[in-house]
Amino acid sequence: MATERILPAIWLRAAADEPAQTAQTAPEAVAAAARLARPRGDALLSTTTRAGMLIGVSAAIYAVSLAAVAGLQAQSQAEVAAQNQPAIDAVAQVRAANDALDAAIRDADARTRALAAEYDSVSTDMAAYQAQFAQLSALVAKVQGSAAKLNATFKLPAVTMHGAIGGGGGGGGGTVVVTTTSASGKP
């Protein structure tokens, strides 16, 4: 293959050097080109050396392209992160507001439970007070009934006092009627 690429260049050089020998045949030209293309003595590069060079060059090209792709990917990830940052900040704010709302709900629940316990306590006390009030009402009714019976049976005397009652100067004098019962033992 290398001979085929070199052949046109050598053919042109040979034609320029020897204008009179343009009538050479193709096999003779190929042989002349092969003599000129090959260095005398050892071969310049062996096949394994050429293969190693090709592998090294292709590995270098692959490494450069891989680095370029990694750089582009890092840049695109940075752009995506920058675009997503406002949304991340908004989520953080919503989370903080949600936590504050949750704390307020827990506080309201605790206060509601305390109020319910206090209401239960007050309603229990209220039932006890109602029972005592019913007893007191029954006692008052009993006393009123006894007093009514007493007034119907006995006529209490009227007490009349003459003169001013109290030491002040604002009121006028007059008659005051005070009635007492003998049930207390005091007139």
C-alpha cells in the first residue's frame, strides 16, 4: 500500500530527471520506485512498530475526545444545577413553612386537649354545684314554708320607734316600724 502512494510522486520525479526515458514500461517503473522508496539496509519501521504507533495515536485521540465529552457533561450538569437552584430554594422555603405550620397545629392540639380536660373538670364541678343548689333550694323552700305557716299561726307585734335613726344630717326623721320574730331569741 505504501508503494502505491509513493508511486505517483516517484514517477513524476523520475520523469523530470530523465526526460528522454519516458518510454519506460510500468513494471520497470514500479521496480524503480520500489528501489527509491526503500532505504538501503534495514527497514525504517517494522510492522509491529507501526501497529504500536497506530494504537498509541488512536488511544490519544480517544483520551482527548473522552476528556472533551467529560468537560461538556460537567458544564451541562452545572447549567442544570444553576437552573434548578431556584426550585430547590422554593422547596426549602415550603418545607420550612410546612414545619412551622405543623408546630402550630401541634400547639393548637395541645391547647385544645387542655381546654377539653378543663371543660370536663368544670362540668363535673357544675354537676356537684347543681346538686348542692338543689339541696339548698329544698332547704329554703322548707324554711319558707315553715315561715309562712308561722306567720299564719302567729301575729308578730309591730315595733314603733320615734326619733331620728342614724347620726347623719341628710335624712329626715320619721317613724320606723321594725318587726322581729321570737324565733331568733332577740327582740
